[in-house]
Amino acid sequence: MSEERRRRVLQEIVKHFVKTAEPVGSKTLIVSYKFYVSPATIRNDMVTLEREGYITQPYTSAGRIPTTKGYRLFVDEMADYEKARKEAKSHLSIIKKEHKIEQVRERLYDAVTLLSKASGLVSFATTPDNPRTFFLGMSNVLKQPEFSRDTLRASEVMEVLERSDNFVKTLADLDINESPQTFIGEENIISQIQSCSIIVAKYKKNGFEGYLGILGPKRMNYAFNIALIEEINKLISK
């Protein structure tokens, strides 16, 4: 029994030190790892393990840490590889998904930047995770004569763009596909900005989807902007 307990003491010392980088004392072992014996018994086990070269005391009054020999025994005979494989697979699955989302987000940011520069208007896209909308080129709208002469109209547009959550919900309620759809003036999906037009399409990338579009005054080059969104959508999907 004592040999089996000492092995478990070593096992928990290794696991604790790997997790915390802190030396492990007998009280920690008893409280945290439920050894139903006295502190003196655990201390004796630790003395034996230290004498056998499996653990060491890094400085006076400290707990113990594993030695190379202790790690070797843990790796060869104690590690729960079945559990570790499940944990590794699960963790990698999460990381891979996060990486895919980050790739899509980076591609979208580049696409929206191009769209804003090419159109001279506000461009936007919804993110693939926790859907939110980000906008670029908001100053472009303010430079348009329709808005530079009418500060109230300009502020209404800015207010809508700042409340991006509502914008996402409004888009989600519409039947939008990958072909650009145009909402002109009073046809606009958001009543506060019926002085504007919106061109929007759905994008798909790496199993994720969202919306991509342009917002600007009714006085815009519709055919050109529709063509821009078509081309940008192709770039995203590649």
C-alpha cells in the first residue's frame, strides 16, 4: 500500500508542478488531492521519494519538485494517455475553429478596406462569430454634399452605424443571398437612414457566412458598386 501511495504522491507532485510551477508541500497534497492519511505519513513518503531521486527540494522550507528521474517515471508509467488524447483532440478542435474564425475575420477586414477605398463610401461586414458589424470609411459619408450640408442627417447615419447590433439583426431578418441586393432611399431597411441606399450580399468562407455591403447617399453609382461587391465576394470565397 505504501509503495502504491508513494507512486501517487509522485504523480500528484508532477501534475501540480506542471500546472503551477510551484513546489508542492505535504499539506497541499492532502487538501488538494485527498490523501486520507496524516501529514507525517505524506512527509515520510516525500522523504523516501527524495532519497530515491524522484523529487527534490529547490530551497530550504520549500515543497518538492520533480527531478528528471521523476518526470521519466511519470512519462513511462503514470501519465493517463487515454485522457490526454481526448483532451488534446478537444483542445485542438477549439483552436482550429478559432483559427478559422480569425482567418475569415482578417480576410473580411481586407475586403472591407478594399471596398471602402474603391467605392468612396461606407463599407461593412458582419463577423463570422458572435455576429457584429464593423464599418470602415465612415468619414466618406460625411464628405458627401448631402451630409456635409445637413448635420442632423449625418448624425442620424452615424448613430445607426454605432448601434451595430441592431444593424445585424435587421440584416438577418431579410432574405439576402450571395447576389447583391439594393435598398434605395425609402426602400431602406432602417427607417432612420432613408436618405441613404444600401447594397448588401451574403458571403461564405470556411463554413462561416455573414453579410458584406456598402452604405452611401442615394446619389451613388449603383452598377459600379454592385460590381465591386460581386468582385470582393469572389476574393473572400477564394
